[in-house]
Amino acid sequence: MSNNLHQGQGNCSPSQQCATPIAASGQVNSPTSSNPPLITMQQMQQQQQAQNQGAQQPKTMARVQGSQPVGTCSPALTTTQSVAPQIATIGPSDNCDSNAEVLSVFECPVCLEYMLPPYLQCQSGHLVCSNCRPKLQCCPTCRGPTPSVRNLGLEKIANTVRFPCKFASAGCTLSFYHYDKVEHEDQCEFRPYSCPCPGASCKWMGALSDVMDHLKKVHKSITTLQGEDIVFLATDINLPGAVDWVMMQSCFGYNFMLVLEKQEKYEPGNGQVFYAVVQLIGAKKEAENFMYRLELSTHRRRLCWEAAPRSIHEGVAAAIQQSDCLAFDTPTAQLFAENGNLGINVTISMVDGVRIMDRDSS
């Protein structure tokens, strides 16, 4: 006991040091004492110190209470602060149990995704998301009629709620109001990536960080060249039917996929058409930092195309559909081909300003 008191005196503030004599007063004020005058004097000093300590005690307690969580307040205050404000500030970074309970109200019982307005409920008040409802024959919760009554009250509450991105488990920490959530998720860099190789034979999907490992392990035939300026040589372009030529280019710390695709066009006069496009193994925002140039040249002929690379999230098919690629027919290809092989000069560059930042960061 005495050791604890001695340590307390060394570590406490002046106001807290007064607590040590008070704790000892019960031992000194003993009926077995043999020196009443000395005891009386100590008691008087201790009573004076106790009064001083009592006057200072409320300041110490007020400081401790101020650092305590809201849960220590009165029931009325707790109820007010734990409902209305938290509904408006729900996000993936919130760890409060009440926030999780509010979000659970918007969870579809079928797909477990967060439901977005409009909300339809059954006669018992059970909800289901708009994606799952057309597939149901009855309410999945009570087995009653399919939810068809609109819940306008819940829609008003949803306008104040920030919903986590559906790819939060993959690493996205952002949250949005329902009217911004879908647009973000369509371009979220944490959504799964499909295999960037053209064609539908490979069904692989995974994280962006795993794309290159997948290509090296599964698509080992793809050649990779280093440098900003290379030549993409497509051999045997006269092969019949639809054919794809694929290679990789590595520069600026990024990997780019070069694709030359030949398609059969069955409309009269179209024949075969070649499409050449460059994809970045990265997110769409990263692709905006680059430009690529494709050039076919021989003798006194030259055909060029310049554009920003596509992210592999968008894919080759989207670039072809939107005519955002180099396109030429078979007669044009024959003008630049040599012995059935077509060479395409590929140059990757960074957008003005971005390159300076890249060098500074390195």
C-alpha cells in the first residue's frame, strides 16, 4: 500500500498529490495512537488538505467526463444523437453498430446488395431490390404476394444515406448517395477485371494487380517488348477467317496490350476489316495520362492513328464499336504488307505535364 502511494505522488499533478495524505488519514487517525497532540495536528492539516482537494475535485471529474463516449449521457440525449445525425453520415469508414443496423434495413434479402429507390414492399412491409423482384413469385421473407406497394417514407430516408460501394470488400473505401452510387460502380477501379485478351475463350476475372500474373501463367505465348517505340509485326495476315494478333509493350512503369483484330464483314463490299488498338493494363483514369500512335508506312505511303489508350476495363470490343481505333480494309493492309506480314510502328507517350511529374516522382 505504501509503495503504491509513493508512486502516485511522483506521477500526479499538484492537485492530485493531495489525494495521498487523504488516503493515509484513515490509518493515522487510529484509537491506538500514543500521541494525541500530534494526531490532532495531522488531522487538522489533513482536513484542510481534504477541503482543498474537494474544491478542486469537480474540475478533474469534468475533464474525464468530457472525454467519455456519448453512451455515458442520459437516455434522452443518447437517443437524439444516435439516430438522426448518424443516418446522414453513414459510410464504409463508420464502425458504429447503429450505422450497420440502419444500412441493414436497405439490404436485399435475396442478393444481399443494398437496395436503391424506388422501394417496393409487400403487405407485411418486407422489401426486395428492383433487380431481384422480377425473378420472384412471392415475397422471399413471408411468402406472401410479391412486393408491389411503394414505400415513400423509406425513399426520403434513403436520400440522406451514404451507401458503401459494392466493391468495398475489394478495397474501395468510398460511399455515395444512391443517385451517384451506380455511376461510380460502373467505373470503380476495384471492380473485377476480365481477361484482356480478345475473344471469349478465357473467362478469368480478378483484381487489377493479378492481371499480369494471369497473362504470364495462362497466356504464355504473348510476347512483351520493352520501350516507348517498338514495331508490332503481325505475321500471316492473309489467314482466312477472324484472327487476332496480341503482344505487350512495357514502358513508363506500365504495361500496354497491343491488339490487331481481323473481322469478317458480311455486308456487300466490306469483306475483311482490320482493327488496331492499344489497351492499358490499368484503370481508366491512368489511361488518360497516355497517348499512343500507330503508323503503317512503306515507300511513300503512310497511315497514322493517334488516341488515348483504352483501359482493359473497357475492352477491345467497345473501342471497335465506338470506332475509337485504327481501322483499314484488306486492300489497304496489302499496300503496307510485305510477304504476308504487316509491321505497325507503336509509340507510347505521356501527356504533357504528366511526364514531368513522373520524372520528378522518380
